[in-house]
Amino acid sequence: MTAVPARRLTLGRFELTPWSATLILAAVAGVALRVWDYRLLLGRPNSDEAVVGLMTSHALHGDISVFFWGSSYGGPQEVLLSVPLFAVFGNSYLALRLVAIALVAVASLVVWRVGKRTLGEPGATAAAAILWVWSPYDLVQLTQQQSFYASDVVYCGLVLLLALRIAERPDRLRIGLFGFVVGFGFWQTAQIVPIVFPAVVWLTWKRAAWLREAWLAAVLAVVGASPWLLWNAFHGWASLSVHSSAETYRQSLRLFVSPILPMTLGLRAPFGQEPLLGSTAPTYALYALLIVAFLAGAVRTRHRTVSILYVVGALFPFVYAVDRRTSFISGWPQYTVIVTPVLALLLAQVASRRWRAIALVTLLALVTCISVPRMNRWFTLAQPVPYAPRDFSPLIQTLDNLGIDRVYADYWIAYRLDFASNEQIVAVEAHFDQATFPHGLAVLPHDPDARYRPYERTVMADPRHGFVFFKRTLASYGVAPQLEAHGYTRHDVGPLVVFAPPAGG
């Protein structure tokens, strides 16, 4: 029987087939999904993102922090990548987000290279496309600039790729590069550890000869991680303070099984945890089927290179749970972002034929499309902490009219205000339980948790600083009635409230 060739549309030297058309549509769909997210409530900037913008602005002038402001983790590599865009286009959230989105595109290319070694084609290309349009949480988290989460997926792919290259030929160049990337990546994101450890286990199992040169990897890992090591040497090894107890470790594992992994896979919508299939029973039946498929695949592929994906997938939760922060976050799967390249590759095993690849990529893009509005709907509900408005110009105008350029504010307002005003107004968070009023002006105590200490010193030094709160949660600020009692005037600005010092103070 004569095979029927695939339909082709020739455009110059380019032939458009159903396969190439699907890849083009996947690329366009990924861009469209990110534009959609940008315009929804989901895409509204928050103070964490504003901090990255402020760090980038400072780095542009030579002030580079080793870690995310006020933290002992989260390196500045994405900040440094954002500096050229700020230099050319000025400070903007779009410039920040273009870097995060570009890193996801890079991660997709790296995943394609991993797939070429483990799955072959068309699975490798399907895995790259999957990472670009899925998972729902990745779409949101990696469209915003969150300092190191986009790096997560890049470093995950690189660790897999370099481990596979060493397994092919364990020479010094490949082993040394692996060590440096692990160390450099660890400085940027300690979340790389649950990927690195299983990858090393797999590599030792498959090609123990690499251990003869492992000393070189260790030396170059120290070189790559030197900023992390030097900072910690002078700060009491603060980065190591996130370890679990036995109780929190068990809690982390329980939460990983449900709801974290189902949300990571898109079987439940992050935040609100709505089941993908409308009810819990069929959704968890599908979840159980995926787990059974994983176990069967692990046994079937144990002698092939694709087994690296199963080793990493199987060991990941047990290393991930060492960080105690994984024991109390259950509404969104932020700490499993790093393993999504592995999940994309595992799912892409189904794509042994092009038609299967087309169906799989389409299906997972549909999962994202279903989940995004559900996630956005969650943002419309009243939360314990309100969301700051997208536009800060009314607040800035009010403060300008009042002659106030130094303010205390809720954290989720403060750094948005700093970034929106290009630091013409300096705002910092504080504890608002009580204040003293020497000469009738409010003085707040030092806040050891302030994200950026220079801002706190600047605000404290101005006796006529103002205050900005959320209107909805105003009653929770113990200092608010004290301010009114001492003559501070209240000015409502949309969902926000400004308290200005008395004119004669």
C-alpha cells in the first residue's frame, strides 16, 4: 500500500505541514496566554515584583545585592539580565517581564535538547512546546518577574542536559561545566538542590566513572557558588535556616501529594483549587492514573537514558520537603515550578507520533486556558490582604499635593509606590501596632523585618512622614486611631487611605 504524504503548503522555501503549523500555533498561543495574563487581575504587579524592579534600578547604578532584598536567598542574576533593558527603555514592569518570558523560552530550548537525548523526535519538540504553554501556575509565576523563578526552569533543564552529556562522555570539560553550573545556579536559586541530588544519583548509577573527576566538579561548584558562600560566611550561614523538623517534613510530603502536585499538573486550579474536571472524583482518578503510568514507566525505562526523568521525579519530593517553607504553603505550587521541565518531558513520552504530539500539546494548552480564568476569579474574592491598584498615579498625585515624599505603608503598597514614583517618594513597611508622638508627630519603632533598610532610615529621618494603608483593613492597624487623635488628616484615594501629619506639627 502506498503511503499518503502529509499535506504541505509551500511558502517560498518553507513548507507548512500540520506539524510545523502546530508548532507555530503553540508559539503564538504561549505569547497570547502571557498577554492575557498580563491584562487580567492575575497580571497585576505586586511588591515582590516591584522589589526586583528597584533592585534592577539600583544595579544600573552599581548597587548590586547578593540576594533578594531582606532575604538570605534568591540571587540577582535575573536582575542583572534586566539592567540593559532598563538602560535602554527605562524602569517598567514590561522590561522586567520580558526577561522572565525570555528565560522560559530559553528553558524550552534546553528542554528540547534534553528531549533529543531521552525521547527523540517528535517527543523532544513536544516537550519544549508543552513547557511554553503549560502549566497554569507557571504561566502566571513566570510571566511576572519574581527574581529567580524563571531561572528555576532554566537551571533544571541545564542540570539534566549536562548530566546526560557526562553520561555520554565523562571528560573533564563536561564534568567541570556541570559543577560550575550547579554552583552558579545554587547561588541564584537553592531550589535547584532537589534536581541536582537525584541527577547526581542517576549519573553515578549510569556512569560511575565520572566520580574519578568529581573533584573538579566540586571545585568549580564552589567557584560558582562563591557569592553565596562569602555572604553566608559573614552572616552566620543564614541561608541554611530553612531546614525542616521531622513534623514539618512529613507535613511537606503530605501537602506535596495533595494539593501541590495536582495544582502543578493543572489537575486543580492554583489558588482556589478547583478540580479540572468539575468534581474531585474524576480529577483524582486521572491523578491516580498518572501516578500508575509514572511507576510503570520507571520500570519499563530503567535501562534507558530517559530513566533520569524518573529518578529525578521520584526523589524530588523527598529533597524538596527538607525546606520547611514547603510545609505551610498549600494554595499555590511555587516550590514545584523548578520540576515542571521534568514533568513536561515525562508527559511528552506520549508523543511518539506527530499526531499524538499535536493532540498532547493542544490538550495541555487547553488545561491552561481552563485554569487561568479560575485562578483570576480567585483574585476577585476578598482576601485577608487586599491587592494594591494597578495604577498608582492617583496616590502619587495626592502625596505630591500634600507635600509628602516619605511614608510608612503596608508592604504590598510600599515597594509598588517606590517603583511607581522612581523613588521620588520613599516608602517602607513597618509594624503598625503603636507609635509615640513627641512634638505631636508619629514615631514608629525600628522594624527588623523591613525589606530594605536604607528606605527605613530615610523615612525615619523625616519627622513629617505620612502613612498609607488599605481602606478595607484600616481597622487592623493599631496606629490608625492614634494618628487621627493627634491631628493627622485622612485622605481617601480609591482603595487606599493617606494620613498626613498636622500642618503645625
